Amino acid sequence: MKVAKLYIYMLISALMINGCVTPFEPEGYDQLENLLVIEGDISTNEQTEIIVSRSLKLNDISKRNYIKGAVVWVESELGVKYPASQVTTGTDVKYVANTIGLDVSKKYKLCVTTPDGKAYESDLVSVIISPDIDSIEFVSDTTNKRVTFYVNTHDGSNKTHYYKWSYTEDWEFTSHLYSSFEYNPITMQITEIPSYQKNRYYCWNKDVSKKIIATSTTHLSSDRVYRMPLVSMESLDLRISALYSIEVKQRALSREGFQYWETLRKNSDQVGGIFSPQPSEMKGNIKCITDSEETVLGFISAGYVTKKRFFASKEEIGIYYNPHVCETLIPESFTPPVAWSTMFDTGYDIVSNSPSVRESVWAPVACVDCRIFGTKNKPSFWPNDHI
Amino acid sequence: MPSLVRAQQIERIVANKIHIDSLVILSNRNFGLKIYYQENTNIDSLKLSISSTKTSFPGDLENVLRPEGFSVTLLGDNIFILQGKGIVKDFPEGYFERSNYKLNESLDLSKSSLSEGVAKSENKIYKIGDPNAPKKTGRAILSGYVKDLGTGEPLIGVAVFIENPNTSATTDAYGFYRIPLPKGEQNLILKGYGLEDAKLMLDVYGDGQLDIALKEKIYSLKSVVLSAESTHNLRSTQMGLEKVRIDRIKHVPAAFGEADVMKIVLTLPGVKTVGEASGGFNVRGGATDQNLILFNEGTIYNPTHLFGLFSAFNADIVNDIELYKSTIPARYGGRISSVLEINSRDGNSKKITGSAGIGLLTGKFHLEGPIIKNKTNFIIGARTTYSDWILGMLPENSGYKNGTAAFHDITAGISHKIDSKNTLYLNAYYSKDGFKFNTDTSYYYQNLNASLKWRSLINEHHNLVISAGYDHYNYKTSDVGNAVNAYSMNFAIKQIFLKANFNWLINEKHSINYGLNSVFYQLNPGSLIPIGEESLVIPKILTAERATESALYLSDNWSITDKFSLDLGLRYSYYTALGEKTYYKYFPGEPRSELSITDTVTVGAGKFIKPYHGPEFRISARYAFNNDLSFKIGYNSMRQNIHMLSNTTAISPTDTWKLSDANIVPQSGWQTAFGLYGNAFGQRIELSLEGYYKEMHNYLDYKSGAILNMNEHIERDVVETNGRAYGIEFMVKKPLGKLNGWMAYTYSKTMLKQTVKDEGALINKGDWYPASYDKPHDLKIIANYKFTQRFSVSLNVDYSTGRPVTIPLSKYYYGNGYRLFYSDRNAYRIPDYFRMDFAINIEPSHNLKLLTHSTITLGVYNLTGRKNAYSIYYDTNSGTKIQGYKLSIFGAPIPYITYNIKF
């Protein structure tokens, strides 16, 4: 049914050949900021990471307005406290509590006291144990040049019903042209890269899931999730140009938790269309104890999470295609010869150099230096010996 | 009008080469002698010259006519012209009594001498009743049908009246009228939109029948200024009734050039929609499901094609539409906001005709004509689309390139005249929309209606209409993309109805309308069925809901004086959901959930679950200050037992319906309204001002996060809401003339408020909030200018305040993405709406004698290309700054061309 509505939206969009979307800034109303947001789930087999922040105006360019110096702890129904300590990485601030090995038969809540003295706490929530991920797989659609990665899972005891996934993805890729030289814009000299370790050919990058991926199996005769789509890529996608890896984290939810995430998803993904539902009010399970009128955003769940990692190579996926517009130029062949610095400033980088014949070959930097699209930080678990 | 008629009080007739019908008038006016003649003779073609006084006239006439083979007989003040031998003048004493011969029958005789017994001549005197009746005093009742002279189709909404004393009637959906008249000589006037006015001379002796044929206006005459609508507006107690005839609809520019029966409704004052391309409409603050849409008596649940782009009615079949916004007649019930009645035509009773047309998206065809001449007529029309090319225009890799979208609709009607008093009508309607976007997902919905109607004149004062029928609406979606989740979902509403309606004209003061309505509903709220062997979808069929709704009604139109009249209506309706059903009882006052269940009740098959019943009042009054100004006031209350559940702004094809049951209370509403109606500039311009205040109770709104499809405990996901609406509507209308059309301005407010306390989830904390179709200022102009009869231009202007929307007030980063914190429901408004459309209508062949007539329409929808906001939304995936966007549906001028051919 959701799918049907999406298709309807697509048809209407198609019908409205003249229909259009234009940027729009509503005026004449006050935006809100500084609503407290508490994010994070209590895990019994991982450290619990909690982020406390405040909401921002829509056009604010920052991502989060972190709250530092809050007192955060997980508390069991028996009143046992598991304190979290503040961990600051660059501008990011999170609170980490060691909750590994908590008794899964007890209920827990999350408590936060902000530096301004306000106290917040979540409802007491049960620990929900996620079943193992059965498999991760992909399907390549060679007609439409598209690959989609899926997760499969099931619960033999038919108890879980509500699932949510998140993933981190890592991928290796190469620049189109191998260059063992580099241009130093300060000395304006071309030098050979001293060590293969510093090659600009092999690079890696990583990302995390941004969409909310959740489903329920209450309408099925057995508690089984088959091919829940995680991520989809087209043939030009650099992620599938060499070796791609995805680690999926699966969390089981309560019915309330699922409803919260589902509403959040609908409010984020399904807005603005002709048949889109109107945005719904979000009701989390966190409240301010010192001021019951205050709006607090977030929903705290507790659970035992399961994870699975999956690799797929370019050859296995089989749809990657890149025409690589990598025109090479020899500046010395021009009359008068083009200066190297000019080449560099116009976005070219050195591919090869033959000082003996006073000839250097240049190509657009994106063809030469893989660091344009990633880093040299190779993940520790990477299964090949590329450096 | 021929000037001959004006020649009065002359003692002598001097006529040179005039036709017999002119002579009839002269004779009547000058000498008081009435001439009767047989029309099927060649007397029509004779040109008569005569010069005589009253006493010598019969003899002179005989001298003129005898050579042509006619006889002239004088009987009292009557002259009979017959072919061949004259009438035997001297009957034996008591002859009439013994033979039961009545002159009434001689009227029939004279009528049968007219073509098909239908009065059409302004120059004849029609005798009504028994001329042998002793005295010409008191009142008599005249009834009959008004038909189109060319096609024989009944004419609806024609004003039939006399001026002194002021008495009027309007023809109903069958072209039937009934009017009380003082005995004696009367001038009966008939006026109808697009018709030539007619004035018939009557000599009323007693009750009688007269069928009248009117000519369609051919645009060479330039006389009439009154329209049926204006006359009706001033004379009846009816308020808030909008009538639009199909020729008007066909001239209004529309998206893709499709003459649209439903979209015209949106141009009327007090009618709003949330946006273009949305199927529903809101009348005076009512919700979209509070409109009863009747097509030839059948209830239509989804009156649109292509998700609301077009209406599902073929404009070639439709005769007219009527929208009741207030003072809804007692014979209608079941919805609390309005009644939209769409009537199809009966079909040409004289010859087979038809039409065909092509537009950008659709092709259509219709055929009509007699099966048995003057007895049985048929009309059939079909429409289909070839809109696949639009999907074909999608980008190669969109995945929808191989999609298909199709719709069609078929309308068919047969009317059969059993005898002069009984007519049977059989109507059928079918529409289907189907979509397949790729090989995996398909979707369709369909309407099916069939009805049989019997209309009978019990006697001259009393007639009845009995109809019975079956209405059906269902939709189905299926998705086989994922083998484990492959499913199909079905939803259906079926209803069987019986309606009996009686009209009884007791005397000139009281006209009674009474009857019975009964509906049996069966609603299948959903069935989920797995597709394929791998599918794990649990087959789930929600228990069918059944209910009956019956109502008795009585209303009296009471003319207290010429100036003051009342309409008193009462309807009593009784509704109950029927078993077999198991339902939960919840703790009163608590939010309904698993936790608040107090009891489980099972009701056996056919048993009443919970009856709801009550009276509905339909009262209105009219005071006419003079012929050009009247004031009306009214109150009506309504009940509604079926609810549409939707969490989208526009009507969506997957919206579900729910019958009232033990947990869902029927909706109720009342409205009070006043109106001031006037004519100006010699009745060329009609002005009206109407105001209303309305309340709605137990309207169902959804809770945040509600699941509305396949939900067996839907009462837990909806909240009861009250609504109130008020507004004022001002309209200027020029129905006829070179420049014709209307302009309407409305100011209105519609507010909703959640009534039941539900912890934490109270919409807007239980305060009043504007409905999503609350658009206070609203200006609409529909104009048509006829340069010549072959060439006219049309212009639409539509302006309104932007509708309320819920917008984000704050952003936060959560679950690896930006999320939005939304305002109170409907706290902000999208920008104002403005649109102008323009069309040129060309009718190259306007000669009546041509076999085919074609029309070409060229137009531009949204002439100014204004990018009206349909909705605004925020993209949370584009970066740290959350950008707002507005979606415009028709964001540029859309040119179109259509070609229609009539034969």
C-alpha cells in the first residue's frame, strides 16, 4: 500500500509534465530552537552511546547543537545506575555508558540532567533481543543498471515482529590513472612519490545509513523478513567500482518503538506529495521531570543487537561502468608551453614525467588522485593487501 | 412575438395573405371567437385573405375555405374548421351525458390533431378541463411535461408561471410540472435557459393536462432576458441550490480540455478543494466525504479518473448538475454537507444522433435515439484514455517506462413510456481505473451502479417515483515485487437502495412531498491475500460490516400568501449496524486501546448491533418583497452513518470507508442560512447574497501514526472531531446575452476541534484549528463572450487564500539524518492561489440542416503560468540547511485542443 502510494505519486508527477518544484521559504512565523533531543539506545551487548543536543532553526548550517557537561546514566528498574562519561571527538560530544552484560530480564531507563539543572528521563523499557541476521545479499538488475543490497532475517519463535536496521558501509576504489609523481605547488617541482604506501591510486571511504529502515512482520504467517532493501546503487556509483562492504546492525523494537520510527520515517520521507500523509505529531518516551510541559524529542529502546558484515566485489556485482573522461595533456607540446603551475591551478595533476625529453603528462586531478573521493585510511578488516 | 397579437379591440379584421394561426389570434382578440382546426391538413399552408366584421366572419371564412375542401361550423363562440363535412350542430337533448362525451376529449381530439399531442403554438387557445363545467371560478390544476421540440427530450428546470396572480412551478428532472391556475383565460409563460420563451393561451375550465414543446434557442432571436434559474431563485423557498447546465460546463476551460462535470462545481461559491488534481470538494466547510454524489439516483463513491484529474462522468451524457448547499430537501439524507445530483439525459426521442470527440488524453463517443419512436429511447456513452504516452515520456531508467494507466467509463440509459402516465427508466454506469507501473505493482478501482425507476402519475394532483438499485465501489492493490511479501488487498462497498417519493399538490397553498428511503450497506473493509506459493502474507479478511438505514420524510411547501411561503420538512432516519460481528467495549472516557477494553460483545447474524435514530429538520421560508427581490431563511439538520478515513490532504484512491457501529457514532450536523436574491437591470443580472453558520459533530480525524488500511480496531486510531463553519457568499450572475457567466466571492472559515480527550495525542492540545480546506477569501469568475454564434471565448479566474498546512518549526539530527519538528496542525498557510484559464470555442458548421456539427476548442489552462503551491515540503537529505520547496501541479500554461463532432 505504501508502495502503491509512491507509485501514484510518481504517476502524478509524470502527468504533470509542467508540474514543478521550486525552492520556497515560508515567511511570517517563528521557528523554534533549543528543544532537547536525546538520541541513543541502551544495548546489552555493546556500549550505550547517548547524544544529547538541542534542535536548531531550519536554516542553521550546523548539524547538532551538542550539550556538554550533562549528567547521563542508565538506570535499571531496581534503581541500579550505570553512569555514562562524556566523550568528545572534535566537535562531536557523546556520553558512553558501559552496559555490556546487563540483565536482559530487567527494564531500564535513561536519565539525563542538563547543565541548567533540568532532569529528564525515559520510560522504563524492556530489553528486546534481536535474532541473528540470516544473510545479506544483493541483486543486480542488469536492465536498469541498478544493484540493491538486502537483509534477510527471521525469528523462529515468532516473537520479534518489529525490526530496525542501520548500516555502515566501506568501499575501496582507485583513481583511473596510476601516477607515481606529484606536483609540489610551493616548490613548483614535480617529484616522484617516495613510497608506494603514499600512492594516490588505492583509496577507501565510508558512510553510514541515513534512511530509517524498519519493518514489521505482523501481517505475515511467520516472523520472517525477506529482502528488506538497505541501499541501492546505480552503475556509475564509485562504491561498487572495486570492493564494497556493508555491516548491518539489526535491532528489534517494541511496538511503540516501531511506531515512533515509522512515524519519523513518514514525516521525513513521505512529505509534499499529492497523496502524502500529513505530518504526524511525534510522541517519544522521554519527558522532562522538572517541567512536564516541555517538549522532549527522542525515543529510547533497549536491546541486544546483532550485526553482520558482507563484501561484494565489482566483478560480482557486475554493473559498474564508468566512461572516465580523463583527457591527458602535455603542456610542453603547446606553443608556448603551458606552465606547470597553470596546469595545476586549472585542476590538472601530474600523471607521468619524462625530464629527459622535457615532457610531462597531465590529467584532471579527479582521474589521478583518489583522495578527491576518499582517504588512504584503509579499514582494519579489509580483506585484501592493497595499500 | 408577432405584433398581430397586440391588435386588440378592433371590430373588424382586415387580413391579407395570412396563415391560419394568425387568423386564430385575430379572431380571438377581435371577436372573441376561437378557431379550432386540424393541423395535419394542408390548412397550414394556405394564405388567407379576409375582411369582415364579427357577425359576418364565420360566413366569410366558410366562403374562403370551402373551395379548399373545408367546412366551417360555429358553435357558440367556437369555430371549428374541418376537412370535408361540417359538425352536426344539434345533438339530441342529454346526448353528452349519455355518451359520456366530454369536451375534454374534444380537447384531446384537437390535441391529437397537433403534432403528437403536444402544445407548441403560441397562437392557439388550449382548453383545459371540461368546458361544460358550469362556472369559470375557483382554481384548477394543470400538469404535464415540457419537452424539447427538436429532440423530444424532457426539459428540466423550466419555469412555468402566470403573472396575475403570481403563481409558478418548475419542471422536475422528468420535465414534469404541476401548477394551480385560476379558472378562466390565462397566459401561461414558460422560460428556460437556452430555450425560446413561450406564452400559451389557456382557457381553464377544470383540472387538465398539457404537454408543451419548447424550441431550443437559435441565436438569431434577441428577446429573452430571464432565465429559469433566476425565476426559480426568486420564487422558490429553496436556498443554496446551484444548477449548471451542460452547455455551460462545455464552455469552461479545463485542464487538458476535458469538459469536466465535477470541476465546474468548484467554480461555484462556497465550494472549495485542497488543490488541483484532487478528487474531493468541500462544501461550506464540510469534509469531502460529507457530500452525497448521486448519478441517476446511484451513489458514487469515487467520482474521479486518474486520481482526481478528471471527473468520471461523460459530459456528453450529462444533462445538468444540481448542488444543494443548504436547505437540502427532505428526500435526501445520509450526508451532512451537501448533495450533488448529476442527471443524465434521456436521449433523443425522434432520431438517432450521437457525438464523438478526441482530446489530448481521452477519446469519447456517444449515441442516442429512439428504439420505439416516442416510446422507448436509449442513450449510451463511453470514454477511454490513451494516456500511456505520458508514462512513455518518463526517463529511460525511471522504471516506470513500461507502465500503463488506463481508465474508461460507460453510461447507458433506457427510458420507456408505458403509457401517458407511466414511465420506466433503466440506468447503468460503470467506471474503471487501472494502473500498472511495472510488472510488480498494479492498482485499480471501479464504480458500478445500476438502477430501475418507475414514474407514475397517480392522478393530476399526485405522482410517484419509485427507484431501486445497486451501487458498488471497490479498489484493489497488489504488489508481487517481493516474493515473501507478495499480496493483494481489496476493499469494497456495496449497497442496495429503495426509494419511494411522492409529490402531492393538495391545493394552490399546499404541495406535499413524502416518501421513504432505505439502504442496505455491505462494506468489506479489507482483505489481504498472499500471491504465489512463497508469499508468507497471512490471508486476512476483515469481517464485513453490514448496516441498514431507513428514513421516512414529509415536507410541505406552504404558500401562505403570494409573497410569503414556507417549506416545512421532517425526516426521521433509523440506522443500525447489523451482525454478525464481534466488537470490544472500552472504558468510557479512556483512550481506546487494548488496555481500556472492558468487554467483548458478539452479535449474531442479522441482529441489530446498535441503532441510531433521530429526526432531521429541513425548514425554510421565503418572503418576496416584489418580483425582483426576495429574502429567504432556513435551517436544516442532517445525519451521516458512513465515514471516510483518510490521513492525506487530498482524497486518495486508497482511502477507506467505515460504517457507524457500536464504537463509531454517526456524524451529525446542522446549518442555518439566509439569502437575499434580486434581479437588476431589467432582470438581466441576478444578484444573490447568502450567509450560513454550520456545525458538524463526530467527524472522524485520524490520530498521529494512525493505520487506516486493514485495521480491525480502527476505532483506536481515529478521534472524534467537532467542526464549525461560517461564511458569506456573494454572487453576480448574467445567465444570458453576448457576455454571460458569473462572479462569486466568498468569505468563510472552517475550524475543527478534537472532542475526546486522549492523553498526549490531543490534536493542537484540544484547541480549534483550521481545516485543511479553510480558505477564507475566494473569488471566482466564469465568463463567456459570444462574438458570433460560431465563435466565443471563455475566461476563468480563480483566486483564493492559501490553504493551511503543517510546517516544520525546528530541525534536529536523529537516526543519522535530519528530522523535523512540526508545528501545530495547520498552523501556517501556503501562498495564495491564483489561476486564469482561457479558451476559444469554434463551431465552424452551425447550419441546422447539416448532418454533422463539429466544434473545436483551443485553450490554455493556467494562462499566467503562476506556480501555485499545491504543497510545501522540506528536503532533509540535501545538506545541513533544510531547504523548503513548493510543489506546483500545473506550474506553467498548459495549452490544449479538442475536437468534437455531433451527428
